[in-house]
Amino acid sequence: MTKQEIDPMPEANNLDRQRLEALHSELHRHAHNYYVLDAPTVPDAEYDRLFRELQAIEAAYPQWITPDSPTQRVGGKPLDQFASVRHAVPMLSIRTETDTESSGAQAFDTRVRKELELTETEAAVEYVAELKFDGLAINLRYENGVLVQAATRGDGENGEDVTQNIRTVGQIPLRISAPRLAAVGAALPPEGTRSALERPGGEPSLLADEVPKVLEVRGEVYMRRDDFEALNERQRGRIAAGEKGEKTFVNPRNAAAGAVRQLDPAIAAQRPLSFFAYGVGEVAPQSVGSLFATHMELLQTLKSWGFPVADEIRVVRGADELVAFHQNIALTRDQLPFDIDGVVYKVNSLALQQRLGFVTREPRWAVAHKFPAQEQMTTVLAIDVQVGRTGKLTPVAKLAPVFVGGVTVTNATLHNEDEARRKDVRVGDTVIVRRAGDVIPEVVGVVPQAADQPPRERSAIFTMPRICPVCGSAAVREEGEADYRCTGGLFCNAQCKQAILHFAQRRAVEIEGLGDKLVEQLVDANIIRTLPDLYRVGFVALASLERMAEKSAQNIVDALEKSKQTTLPRFLFGLGIRHVGEATAKELARHFGGLDAIMDATEEALLQVNDVGPIVAKSLRTFFDQAHNREVVEQLRACGIYWEEGAASADSPKPLAGMTFVLTGTLPTLGRDDAKDKIEAAGGKVSGSVSKKTSYVVAGTEAGSKLTKAQELGVAVLDEAALLEMLK
Ligand code: IVH
């Protein structure tokens, strides 16, 4: 409603009316700074005070409540069903290329050039490359700058009227007007970090202050991952408090879709939704084509009107640059605060878009290029319980094979009993499995049974067995611990096998060729029970094993012999003492010099060592207080395991103390393992992931996403030569 449409009013009301309008503007401005620009300009308390003042005026003059009032974001009555909305301009879908990155982009560019009848010698076509957000498409209709209707895509012709819910989304302007311009200009990022969205010099479009009478903005409603996690955390609290009908959500997309299609807007208001604009629907009285020359210009203008537009947008030329965009986003995708399922390429020129037109329901000027899905549905075939080296029992869901995140997944950990029960994963359930980046696959949640299907009987809720599934010893969960542990120790075949594999691994004493299959055979045949047994097997026993050639048996014998010459840190780490990793083993060796001193050290003495806290000290004492563990050490020494002992050195120089390094790519001279050893020896730490706390990222050849992340966070990057210099 504009000013002219409001009834003439008596003088007495005039001041209230003016105040109401001032409050509208002020609250809109604060909300935009807060939700869209992420740069709050007033404290929450001040916002609340202005909000209450507006509510009070509206209570006195209900006839002044307009749909764009900031008070109208929350509230509204629950609906029985959504009204149907016929879209003024159909909401089309886009063709999806699932091909490899280069052939997908190439095929699109070739089609566009052919359609435009461009010869090979003619210039490359200009495209806008965008993210493909994984949310829900929405059409926002503004008349005279006021949000009058929000609708879902539906079948493309008819959607659902979800205006009440969409009003609750703080990032969506209830009204668009010229005053936004000041805020946009002020919020420009510094020179050099600008995305393609910002014009050189930062002046908004000349058209920006002329909002069309009818403007439909199209975009995606989504939920940020952190908002999603927080929402689920709250939901878990509600479920724990016994609130009826509450549930957790399987992923941000489902949570966002559920919120938009929620009949009670009060509930929708509690769901933290976000929005990105990526296009327009009806624009009148002038057409989009007469207002803007390019799609990029349109996006820039939408941004200047207060709509959130993603920063990761580039104007590129030709297929190669599309491929580069795709590759770059594929690498950095996990670092975005929200989910995407691909990228979208669009012809930039609106005139060319018009010439290209549509085939059936899809524009010829746009294509979506998807990434391999990170989530898939599959069925739980069984829930097994695996026993780890320290006796930890881990429930693992056995899944019907499913291709997700680029690999076929058949197992997914459920971590522990509480986690398995919290997710309530049961045999026979349909679940969503997620594998993002190199992270191990996990079961995100159970897909609820469809309401229109006859309910299926579910199997029993998962319970951790109270005896070890491998050796039958008692499995216990100690006070305050999340895990059950088998108490069988080396009597348990599973623990025994893992302990041997741990000792034999490359970073411990390294017994080349002693892999899981062989250890399995040796333990199951009762040839080996303890670590010293390894050095007693001999050629004959090995050669007599099934599928073992003489040559291979001899190789193992040789590898065993070679492993005897080791170092104290490798040996100590290889013993598999709980909480004693490689770095701690190195610190212990450096501090005490020899093994006997470590075995006899009191907890107080152990606490003097770098990196050793009460838990590690206690664990070491417990281990060496057990006679059978000392026996293992003695026997290993008797078998000929040998290392140089050094002098105790409490304070060797530590030039890299307090620094954290992340290694990425190939380091041609040192290799990653050696580099790690050297950094640790110099007092530094080596971590697997880049954060603001990282001191340096050491990038070798073919460095990947960690390098990109370092550049984004402004973390210093070294090459191998610079690292070697620091280590001198
Ligand atoms: S443009 C005519 N741009 O993908 C072109 N769509 O089938 C209309 N989507 O569900 C769509 N990110 O909601 C476009 N940057 C983006 C997008 C995007 C996500 C969704 C859209 C729809 C589907 C298109």
C-alpha cells in the first residue's frame, strides 16, 4: 500500500502516522543489515524496543497494519491447506548435464554456438556461472515494491501460496525501495576481494532506484548447515523433554522444504531459513530485456535492491572457463556454509537468451552441471558390531551397496550405542547415507515411512551386546564413557589381530607384507597370539599356510628380520598403549631417552613431558603396571628387537614450538611423512585441516583444496624450500 492509498486522517493521528513510517524504514534497514549484509547496526535490545513501539502503534491503529510491516514477519493463523497460485510466467526447470565436467560444459557451449549460428572464428560466448543451491525454488511477487505473494514452484504452472511462511525469512525484503542503495554502497568489500557482483567503483545500477511496478524475484530458499545443526540440536532437546510430534531433520534441504510447507507460520518462523536470488519472473510494465542488457546486470541490481545474491558468481567466456569454474567449486564446495548440488551456466546476454528461447519446458540458454551426489538412499541390511584394537565396540550399518560421493559404500559407522539409538537406525530401514569429501561415510538419518503406504513393521531398536561378539568376554561401558569395550584383551581374536596390525604398520616397526589377510590366518590358526609370537613363527609355519608361496613366506621372514632394527618412538607407538599416538611416543622418547625410564616413571614424572596430560600419564602407568605387558616388552627385546637409546633431553631447541602446519600436495625432497617427523622434532604440530589457527600451509606440487582454503583464510603458504629453511 502506498501513502496515497491511505485514508485522510485527523491531525491528532498525524504524528503517530509519521512515527509509524519512520519505524518501518528504520526496522527494515536494521533487518537488512542484520540478515542480508550480516553486519548488524544496532544492538538486539534496541531493535526489540523499536519493534515493540511499532507494535504499540499498530495496536492503537489496526487499520494501519500493512503486509510489509516488520511486525508481519511473524504471526498469522495456521492454515488448513495452501491456496494454489497460477504463475504469471511459468517456473521452468533446467536441463541437467551429469557428464564429466569438460564434456558437459563443452556440449552446452557447442549447442549454444550452433543455435546462434556462430562460426568457429567468432568470439567466445559470455556466460554467467553460478552455484546450484540445494533448497527450494520460490517466486516472490512484489507490487509497487511490496511483497504481496510468495509461491513454491509446484508443477511449474501452479504452485502453492506460502506467503505467510516466507514473510518470516529475515533475508527476504518485505518491501523494496531506493533507500537500500546507501546500505549497499557502504557494504562493499575491499578492493581486490570483490566478487564479480560488485561493479568497478561500486556504483549500483542506474536503474536501481526505479523498482518496476510488478517484479517477481526468483531464487532458492535454503538452510545454512550451521543453522541446520543448531535446529536439530534444539529438536533433540524437545524430543528429550517429551514434546509430542517433534523430530529431527535428515538434511538442510528437507528442513528448509519442511519449513516452507509448514501450515503453521509460527512454527515456520522458528526455522532459520536463508535465501539467494538468481533470476526474475514477471516484470512489468517494462520487460526485463528493456531494463537490463545482461543477466549479470540483473543480479547486480537485485542485490542493490536488498536481495541476497551469492558471491560465488563469475562472468566467463567459452567452455574452458566454464570447466575451470566447475573444478574450482568442486574443490571448495565443502567449505561453503550451505549445500549445493552443482553449478549452473547461463548465457549472459539477455538478447541472446531471447534468441535461444526454449525447448519444451527448458531454456536453451541455461544448463545445470551437477556434482556426484553426496547423499543417497539405501537399505540397512544388518547392524554389525566390530571390535577395535583397544576393545572398543563399534556398531556398523551394513548397507545395500550405493554409489555416493564418488565411491560405492557398503558400510557406515554408527559410532556408538547412543548415536545408533539417537538416529534410531534399524535393520530394514531406508536411510540416507552421506559421504562428503574424504570423510568416512555416515548414516545421516532414517527416511520416514511414506504416509500413503501401509505402515511396515520395524525391527527392534539397536542394543549393544553385553558380551563381545568375537570372544564372548564381558563388554562393559564405564561411567562417563560413550563406548562399550571388550574386556578380553589379547584373548580376544579381534583385539589380538588389530594389535598385531598396529605394531606391524609402516609408522610403527614396519613389517612389510604383513597385511590383514595374513594376520587373520595366523591368529585364527592359533599360530600367533602375542606380539613376540610374530618373531617365533619361522619359515616353515608360514610356508605351510594356505595360499602361501615359499617366496612370499621368505619375504615375510626377511621383513620380520628387518623390522627388528627400529627406533624407540616407533616401538613405543607400536605397543598400542591407549592415547599414545606417534607424536606422544616421540615426546616420551625424547624426554626420557630410554624405555626402562618410561616404564618406571611415576605419573608425576610423566606429566613433565610435552603433550602428556593426566589421561595419557594414567594410561601409560596402567599399561606398564600390568605384568603381562612388561613381559611382552621383555620378550620382544629377547627376540632381538633393538633400537638406539638416547640421553634424556628435557630441553633441546624447538624452533617451531607453538606453530601448526598443514601439509598438502607432493613434497618432492622430503615426502610428507619425513616432513611431518621433522616439523614435530622441531616442536611444531602437523594437522590435517586448515583453520584460522594454522600457522603455515606447506604446499607441494598438485596441492588441492587445502591450498585454496589457506588462501581464503589468509593463512601463510610455504613451499618445500621455505620449510627446509625453517627447519635448519
Ligand atoms: S535458474 C530457467 N539458477 O534448480 C532457469 N536455478 O531446474 C530457472 N536452482 O529447482 C532456474 N540454483 O530452484 C537457477 N543458480 C540457480 C539455481 C537454480 C538452484 C534450482 C531451481 C530449480 C532447479 C532448476
